[in-house]
Amino acid sequence: MVRKRQEGGEPVPEIREVAFSAPAGRPAGVEVLTLAELRARADACQLSTPHRPGFHHLLLLDRGRLVHSVDFREHVMAAGDLLWSRPGQVQHFGDLTGAEGRLVLFEAGFLDPATAAAARIEDWYGPPVRHPEGAAARGVAEALRQLHTEFGALGGLPLEIHLDVLRHLLAVLVLRAAHPGGAAGGEHDGACAASATYLRFRDAVERGFTRSRRVADYARSLGYAPRTLSRATEAAAGVGAKEFIDRRVVLEAKRLLAHGDQSAARIADRLGFADATNFSKFFQRQTGTTPIAFRTAVRGGAG
């Protein structure tokens, strides 16, 4: 149930934090189910209100249409689309009626560290929805089918072996989902170098966006020219380095506004702004609305 609290005399829905919970008698850390099973088991109202899972969602839509929101952005999914939402991202489902597919829920720690790194499972900046085609689509679908079959075969193997098989099959799925375009090499070496630069910059921003929003600061600490960072970020993320930093700050601001009752002044301090006025001007410039108006809108939507 969505908890409520009083704010200005009015009840305000609170966006739920959702922890992973394995079904009774099932191994912890991973679950595979169909959307039909999800409809039968879950409360539709809870699915359709914003919530913040502490685990990964991998959803392959087989038939129908589904609207799914991730971090306040709405995605319209069609057959063949693959959704990957990450722990901590705010999401909610649209109407599941008529949508068919399979959903994998898993905790980050279920995978071995090498696979987690190769699949970049902590890359919150990747597109939530992709549409693999051809051999890539067939590879993802087959990996998911095998994982689903093994998940339902509890009792066919000793539990520890069953868990190992699930872990390996999930590794195949996440690697295929993370790299749907195949291997790069040869003439792509330059792109790989740019990607490595972007990844270093992305990780530095994740560590430091509450302290600095200046591209020059990151360029200095990483040993690049600001222009190099902007080119690499433009190639990998579709935006320049400054816009990339600003978007990360806005995302964190939205999460703080949606999840808690902290004042604009407190959020401004957490995000490295001099005061609430500067933060409010920045937020409005980036989003077209004020922090308070955003908080009211997202919680009104939750209700």
C-alpha cells in the first residue's frame, strides 16, 4: 500500500522503495515470470504508481503494447522491445492488459563481478528501452527462454548447482542485452578509445556531480582537454559534456524531490548549490518548471 503523509494539510502519496523478495520456495536473487503471471499476482494500482525498486528489471515484450516510465520519462514499448531498468530508478507500469512478454528481476549481487563489469549493469545512463534486431534479437530471446525454463525446473538439480546454472544463464542474457550490436574492432578502434574516455568521464561525474558542474574540473582531474570530453560524450551519449553533467544533477534533484520532504534549500546544499535560489533557477532552466511544481506534479500523478 502507498503510504501517505501530511504536507500543507493535504495527504501526499509517498513513492515506495521496493526491495527484492523471492517467492516462497524459490532461490534468492533472481526471478523470471511472464506478464500474465505478473498481472495475476501483483496489485495493478501498486504497479501503476511510481516506485523505486532496489533490483534490476529486464523485460522483453513479445506481443501488444506497453507504456512504461523510468526516471520520469515515458517509453512506449512494442513487440520486440527490451526494457532494462536499474536499481534506484523511479518507474511505473502502464496498463498491462493485452501485453505479453517475460520479465526477469534480479539483484546486482547475483551476478559474478566480471559479468557485472562486462555488461555494465551499473550504467544508469544507458537507454532504458532498446529494439534488438536480427541475430541479436534471436540471441536475447533464446537466452531469456533458457533462463525461464531453468528457473521453472527447481528440483531437477541440487540447489547450489541450480543457482549456478541460473547465474550463468542470466550472465548470457545480460551480456546480450548490453551488447546487442555485436563486437567492435578494426576500424572501430577510434570509437573504442572515445568510449573509454566517455566511461571515465561518466564515472567521474557520478562521483563528483554534487561538488562540481564544470567540465574544466573533470577534464583537469582526468587529464583530458574539455573539448575531448565533449566529443567523446557527444558520440556516446548524444549530448555534450556540460549537458551530461547538468542532466545528472537534474535527475538527482528529481529523485530527491519525489522521494522526500527536504526543502529546496536542503536539496540545494546536497547538490552543491550556493543557495536555494540558484538551485531553483537551475532546475527551472533545465526542466521548464520549479522544484515545488515538479514535486506537486509527480506526487499528484502518484495519487
